[in-house]
Amino acid sequence: MTAPWLLAIDTATTRIVVAVGTPEGALLAADAFEGRYRHSQELMPAVVQMLTAQGLRVADLAGIVVGTGPGAFTGLRVGIATAKTLAHELEVPIVGIGTDAALLAAADPATQTLWLPSGPRDFVRVRRGAAPEVVQGAGPEVIESGDAAVDLDGRAPAAALERGAAAVEQLPASLLRLGAQRLAARDIDDAERLVPRYASPPRGMPAEDPEGGVAWSRDPR
């Protein structure tokens, strides 16, 4: 294939997502597999394998889309660092898309709230149109009928987990679609300032962001 294409990467959930699509945001191919705490070893080989399988040329890469979380510290930083490095070395534009926003865009339109883990005891709650917030020490009873839950096996109702799994299946296409819209509008991120949104604070960081919500990142601004 010798036409422009986009690369999408997301490592905010337990699954590593690698996808390629057209500049208009149409999904061409995607691979999603369990990270197994080996993001740094498995992400780039997955990207290379995807390009080889699809016959894509690096010279035709038109932009990179990366999920910015909220997510776990190790996986998220590997994905964003990889995307930023590729964008810098290949001199292509990059846009960061909130993984929460992409999951909600991929979910059933009736789903208004998404739940993600924040460490072993807390949840991240994401409502449509609102910033993510941490709910501390909550149990499954806080998850209401119609909500979706991702990576909360054993901590969320089965129906919410099913809705979350359906959204994760559509995450590659959703990321590409949202990223392509921003690239087409030239709403491009500065790779130097593109930072992760951690679901749990890294070691040594305060337990809660002073502005509220979820934003435990070392933003140079």
C-alpha cells in the first residue's frame, strides 16, 4: 500500500492496542492483546508486525494517534513515550486522545458513565462531558445499571463488564476516528507537552491532584 495512513496506539488498559487507518479515520487493521506487564518488550514488535502485514511504508505515515489515559503508570508511559519518539524521529504530527473519551465514544450511546480501576481499591468514574474523578474505597454498588466497566473483573457487575468489553473491542476504530478529526483540523499536540493521565498517582506524587479530577502527570507547563 502506498497511500497515506495513520497509526494509533493505546496502552492505558490491560490491552495493548495497535491500529492503522486512513487519514479520514477509517480502520484498516487492528491488533489488541494482553499487555502482561511487558509493554516495553511487546509494543514496538507489534507495530512492526502490523506494518509488515499490511504492506505499509513508513514514508507514507501521515500522523500518530495515542491514547493518553487515564491508565496505569507503567503501561501508559511506555505507549506515550513510544508514540512521541516515533513522531519526533519520523517528523509526523501527533495527537493525544483521552482513552476514556474514546471508550465512551465506542460504547453504547445509552451508556453515560464509564468506570476504570485506580489501583486495587479505588475507581475512576468518567461521565460523558465531565472530567474523570477518583472514587475512593468504593464497591460494585456504586456502579449503576447501564454503566460500563473496564479492567474491573471481580469488582464490577457482569453487565457493566460486558458493556466495557464491547467498548474495548471498538477502541481502535474510535481512537482512529477521533484522532483523524483532530489531525484534519490541524489541532495537533506539541509532543514535548503531551503527557499521560494516570489513574493512580506515581510513587512520590500527592494522592490527589489539587485541581481535582485525574491529572497525575509531570506537565512541564
